Amino acid sequence: MGKKAIGIDLGGTAIKGAVIDENGISGEVTRVPTEAQSGGQRVMENILSLIEKLTGAGGGAGAFVGVGIGTPGFVGADGVILGGAENLPGWKGTQVYAPISERFGGLRATAANDVTSVALAELKYGAGRGVQNIVCFALGTGVGGGIVTNGRLYKGTHGMAGEIGHIIVETGGEPCPCGQCGCVERYASATGIVNMAVGMAAQKDTPETEFLKVVKSEPGAVTSKLVYEYVAKEDPVAIAVHERACDMLGRAVGIMINTFSPDKVVLGGGVMMAGGVVLEAVKKYAARHCWPAIYERCEIVIAKMGEDAGVLGAGALALEEFD
Amino acid sequence: MGKKAIGIDLGGTAIKGAVIDENGISGEVTRVPTEAQSGGQRVMENILSLIEKLTGAGGGAGAFVGVGIGTPGFVGADGVILGGAENLPGWKGTQVYAPISERFGGLRATAANDVTSVALAELKYGAGRGVQNIVCFALGTGVGGGIVTNGRLYKGTHGMAGEIGHIIVETGGEPCPCGQCGCVERYASATGIVNMAVGMAAQKDTPETEFLKVVKSEPGAVTSKLVYEYVAKEDPVAIAVHERACDMLGRAVGIMINTFSPDKVVLGGGVMMAGGVVLEAVKKYAARHCWPAIYERCEIVIAKMGEDAGVLGAGALALEEFD
């Protein structure tokens, strides 16, 4: 029988868990509330209860090689949350490995940033199957990412690798809360796309298209999905927003291709619901921002894993690290 | 007795070779002419002769775990030179592993880009000792680099990882022969520094300093060393060139820190002969271009390995890959 592990995906409202083996999720994904507002210790208790359910139903803790946790923020090599998880008050400073080992008879645990660990899910089960080196861009509220080198998730010593949303792509560009200007996240995230649309509506010289009328009448209701509905209708303003987002993303993709020479760049997250139109535009712009010899050996593809990518990636991490 | 390997550093005029063990270079570095103009097969013959000398003096090929080669250009996973070595006509397409195995009774060989492999020398024997993840910038005629993740040299599937000289740091900046504009190499290489100095001398509003007079009188004799001699004399024009070079380099360093979260960024190459003045300025600018939490966990340091770094890195690669 093959190895199996527990994968845990910690979110702001729910914790998801499942048994993961070499074929992916075995059985069902189980959810429990995070209870984030009750503090770090309560969140950890809820994780332990979820592990208990999953191991109990799966032959006891001894049947698993370990537990992998995908968490917001950064995790140090010793299992302490170093920060960066603002939606989980009191989570910073929590030790996540020791309680699992204590409660489940020495069961081993590992952890990584939730977005970063998705890259491992894509490598093992999704768009990166069969290759060794990939870079994933997650285009959601922000832009996150993950890097796999030599077939293994590259976390960095302090769990901080993969902050590709803050690659600067425009000198003196849009100010970012991170303190820099011109971060790719300001343009290519769902938030960035919406902000560009609203900003364009406020400019005098923007042509009065159908899309622009909608944006002006209810700016608070604009989403990246709406932008791409009007891109499909060939609305010139929506297309201008789309092209700018993909130009900026293409620059960041180009930098990652030049520096990492990955076999694949995987584009995922909510923005990629728009699919091929984004993919083709990003390919066009990325090609202008890298060495041809490196670019032609890298494929840019759409992510294959859906909403359970986090659970899968976390479990895959435990399968990778533990025998 | 510990493992030992042969390290080979292929240059445009000379091939250097040495026996490498866990302590570094064992014995002396041996040199033979490259004879680059005689074509790829002659270069390969010269490498084989050098290996013969080194194994002959070191107990025969059977006493070595393998051969590591640092070469200009890119090497595919199968040992074929994929290109990028313009100073070695006919080197592209050469198979470098098989002839070594055939000539020396199955002796194994591995290869990497010469600049990339220096990163492994720094990790094992130099400025990166004791850590797992580093990024090296080599500031020479151009800007090259190397990445070590999880303690191993990250070559990429096609040996093309580490092209950090072509990170774009200025939107619409200086045109680069690579086809992009604003590559960090245009500013922070020795060539870039010289070009900025000469360019500044041609501008009307540049103050007429001692340095400027020297540049104007003999623009062809300007070197990055000269620039830093005048930086030491506090010449305002030389300082302006230096600050701009370090600002641009700091941006690229910031991108690598955000994306890789290395334990150390190692700055090497001829430009770093200037030492601390460059280091301190790069630290200042890099800090403005990354997340504070990631920046404060990364140390920016000067390379420790000297002219034999290439031989050491190549040998270290063989020690790493072969048992």
C-alpha cells in the first residue's frame, strides 16, 4: 500500500482537511470552522480536532507518514508562524508542529504558505505533472505564488519564498501597501484589474463605451469577472484594461522565466476564470521580456487544480518530506 | 578518505582544472590552452587531456566520483551544449558527458554554466557556508548569476537558470542587446558603469569635476575601477554614476529577495573589487525594493572566492551529484 498523509488547508473562515496519497485526495474533504477571532490556540485546537477525525477514520495516526499544513503567512523551519497572516489574529507566534506530535504519538508535521503549497499540488497532480521546475502565479485578491525546483517545493529557510506579487514591473508605478511602487499585484490581481477599470472611468479622455457606462454607474460592483465579460464583447475600454493587466503580468512572468528557467509557468486563481484570453495575452507580453532561448523552453499554462488545491498541496508536502 | 572530483573551468583562452574535495582545491590548479578557434572537438580534446593529467596524478580515474565542468553558455540535462557560448565557435551542439565516460572507463560527468556554478563554490567554501539558499550576482563585463536552493545548485532543466542580468529594473530604460530595455546589466556591470560615465560626460549640465575631465579626455580608457577611484576621492560625478549603478542593482537584488527569500545574496565579480562602498549602497537600495520581513532575514555580502571559484564550483557540482 502506498504512503498517505493528512493535508490541512487553513483559511480565514474554514479549515479543510483530507487524506492525500499519490493519486490525490482519497475520500472526501472535511471542513471545520476556523474560529479565527477566538485566537491562535483555538485555531490550533480546531486543526487538531480535524486531524483526529481524519486519522480516526483512516486507521489511526500510525497509518500516516505525517501532516502537511497550508497556512496564510510565513512558517519558519521550526514550525513557528512568523507573521503575514493578518486575517488570523494571534496566529503569529503559534508553534504548529509540536502539538500535532504530542497529540498523535509523534506524528510528524510540516507547513508552508497556503498559496505556495498550491504549486506542489500543480506539480504532482495538475498542470505541472511530468516536469521538475515550475513557477505558479495565483491571481486572486492579490498576486501570490509558489516555486518548485528540482521537483521539490522551494519554501526558503523562513517559508517566505514566492512573494512574486511584489515584483516591480513599472518604474514609479502604482503605490502598493508594501511600500514599493509598481508591484505586479497592483495591475494583475482582481483588485488591480478593478482599480484600473475604475481609474480609467475617471479619466476625461476615455471613450464612452458600454463597459464604461456600467463602471461609472456602479463602480463598487465592478469585478474582474465583469471586465472579462466586456472583453468577450470586444469593448475597447475593457480590452485596454485587460491588455495593461496582461502586459504587467507578462513582465513579471518574463523575470521569473529569465531567472528560474522553469519548465512551466502556471497561471491560476480567480482571474484565470477568464481562461484563454488571459493566457494568450500573457504569452504575448512575456515573450517580449525574456531571452528567446529560455522562453521557448518554457510553457505558460493555466492551472488545473480547483478549490481543493490547497489541501492537496499541503498533503503532497508531507508526502514529499516524510517517509 | 573523503570523496574527490575533478573540477574543470572552461574559458575562452584557457581551461583550468583541479582536484576538488570537501576542503576545496587539493593541490594545484592546472591550465591548458582552450584553442577555441580550432572548434568544439579540439576544445573537448583539450578538456580530456587535462582530465587525463589530473586523474593520472591522482590515482587514476577510479579514484574520482566524477568530473564537473563549468562552461560558458547553457548545458542541457543530457550534456549537450545548447548555445549561448559565442566566444567558443563550434562549441554549441557538443556532447560533453559521453567522451569523458568513454575515455575514462565510465567516469561520470556533469556540467553547468560557468558563472552559475560559482554560486555552488560560494555555498560550499565561501560566503555562503552554513546556509542553504543563496543567490549570487557576478558583476563583470555583464551581469550573470547563480541560484542555490535547498543546498543544491539550481540549474534548471536546460541549464539556463540564473540569467539575472536581464531582470528589467527601469521601464523603457537603456536598450540591451538581448532585445529588452532597462536590464540591470546595462547599469550594474563594469560595461554599464563605464557607459553611464561616458554618457554623463556628454551631457551639458554635468558639473565639470576632475573625474569628468578625465572621462572627456580619454573616454576609451574609462573603467569601473577608475570610476571607483574617483568615488573614493568623493568626486560628485563619479558618485552619481555609482549611486545609479547601485540603485539599479538594488532593484534586481530586491526582486530576487522577494521571490527567493535567500539566506544570503552574494555580490562578486570585478566590480566588487570596489568592496564596501558598493555593498553598502546596494543594501540601501535593495531595502527599498523588498518586503521588510523578507529583507531582514537575508544578508547581502561580498563574495569570498577568487579567480579559482569556477574550478571549485565545477568540482563541487560533481561532488554534489555523484556518490
